[in-house]
Amino acid sequence: MEGKDQATFELNAGPDGEGTLVLGGRLDRDTTASIWRQSTQRLREMAPGRLVVLAGGVEYCDGTGIALLMEYKHIQERSGGRFEIRDLRPQFQQLMALFEMDHLVSPPDLLGPLADAVQNTGRWAAGLARDFGAQISFTGEIVVKLLKTLAHPGALRGRDTFLMAEKAGVNAIGITALLGFLIGLILAFQSAAAMQKFGAEVFVADLVAIALFRELGPLITALVLASRSGSAFAAELGTMKVNEEIDALVTMGLDPVQFLVLPRLIAAVCMLPLLTMFNLLSGLIGCGLVMSTWNVPAVVYIERVREAVTLADFFGGMAKTFVFATLIAGLGCLRGLQTGTGPSAVGDSATRAVVSGIVAVVVADGVFAVVYYFLGI
């Protein structure tokens, strides 16, 4: 390979297992590739006991050329041979000193399938423990700030709280009522179709009303809040975190929990019970519409609902909503404050907020089911 702007090499075998590699021309990113594979392959095939690289003819050398020289050195070391460079210009020697890798440790051996599975399980468990600890710490901080707010109500930002209540509550009435209507309609239709075989269509009102008041009404509404407002809380706080607005609040002496979290938490706790009532009313309307198609008079339907649902059922379902709202708003704000950096950080926080909120709501609902069973409610 000839030419001033080209890289050249010549590998010769000498006596006593010594090899001589003569390099010339330019060793840059454009020319080094032309000799890399051929020269390294021939060097491996020759495997000299001692390799002397004559680099006096190298006119220019950048990081790519230094990488080639280091590759020659590593080939010799792996084959148990010695390595020496001669006549390399001083400026290139300084560049090569920057690339010296003798002080670096070798990469660890790859783990086997079992060890890798154990390691991944350990990492997952450690991450879960850290997240659980962060949730406990955040819960304690919220409780302390709520107690301070009760002692000094003026510390709460009332305007922000009402704005959050409008976004999380008033703006969600339509979708909540629609879901309640559809759930009541579907439950009634499916139940009536099955119970018609026994001539007990009238008792569909009892079944649907109890299911709505005790379980489905609060649960469906909480899931709407988690997917709608929980993600919004996380996205809002996450955007502020990425834009360093939360850091600015801390610098100005303002508490992010008091300033940002409490208004959202209080708004969610106040709005979820009201949304649940809209959900229940819409569900009963949907059920009544189906019952009317099965020739059940409206008076009979209303009377069956009154007999089936007690105050314990109603207040038992309403008690869940306060816990559900606290979990959803708290986790949504926590995920927002935990937002990292990067283009997908806010989206990841919103996703984690929705998933965490739904899981927490379902777990809490299971705990309520067990407690109500032992209480006889």
C-alpha cells in the first residue's frame, strides 16, 4: 500500500522468533482501517516471540492509530510474546501515554444463568426495599405537614387547592358518570339474562346495588382518579423537577411538600367521595334502564334498591374512597418528586404513578374486604 496519504505496513520474520513490523504513512481514522485487519491477522499467524515495531515512517497518528498500536501490544501479550516500539515521534509517544491501559483491570467474567438470576433478584429486592422506605418516609412527612396545616390553616394555599379540586373532581364528572352508567347497565343486563331462568329478574336490583355501593362504585372511581389525576400529578411535579423549579423553591426557603403536595392531596381526598356518589347514581340509572326493559316497574326497582342497600353499605364504600384518594395522590406526587433526568423521565414517572396507584388501591380494597368481613359489615 503506497502513497503519502495512506497507511503502510510490512511484517517480516527474523531470526530467533523475532518479528519486525514497519509502519509508514498516516495512521488516522480514514487510513488505519485499511491495514488493521490484514496486519493483525498476519501478526496472530506469525506469533513472534518478540515484536519490534519500527514507527519512524509514521508521519501522522491520531487516536485510531494509537488504538492499532495498542492492539499489536495486546496480541503479543495474549500470545506470551514481548513488544517494543522504536522511532515513534515524541508527540505520538505522548498521545500513546494517554491511551496506556496497563493499569486497567480486566472485565469480570460473565455470570452463569443461575448467578445472573440471583443477582437480578437481589437488585429487584433492594430496589423494592428502597422504594418502600421512601414511601414510608414520604408518608411520615405528609402526616407532619398535615398536622401543621391543621394547626395553622393559613399555611395551606387555598387557591391552588380549589384549582386542583376543579381539575381532579369537577372535570372528571363526565367520564365518571359515563363509566358508572355503563357498569350498572352491563351488570344489570348480564345478571338479568342469567336470573331470568329462575324468574328472579326483580332481584337483579339487589345484586347490582350492593355491588355498586360496596365494591365497584368506589373501586372504579378510584381507578379513574389514578389513571387521570395520579398521572397528571406525577407529570406536573416531574416537569417541575426536570426544569429545576422544585430546586428553586427549596432555594427560596419554600417546602415542596407544603407548597405542591398538600393542595393536590387534600383536593383528591375531598373530590373522590363526591365523584363516587356520581358514579353510584349513574350506575343505578343504568341498572334501572335495563330493568325497565325486563318489565320491572320503576317503583318496584326503587323499593328493591332501598331494601337491599343499608347505611353500612353506603358508608362502608365511602370510607374506602378517603384511603384510595390518599394513596393515589400521595403516590402520584411521590413519583413526580422522584423524577430523574432525560427525555423519558416525566413519562416514566407518570407511568409509575398510575401503576403504583392502581396496585395500592387494589391491595387496600382487599384489606378492606378482610376487615369488613371480620367486622360483619
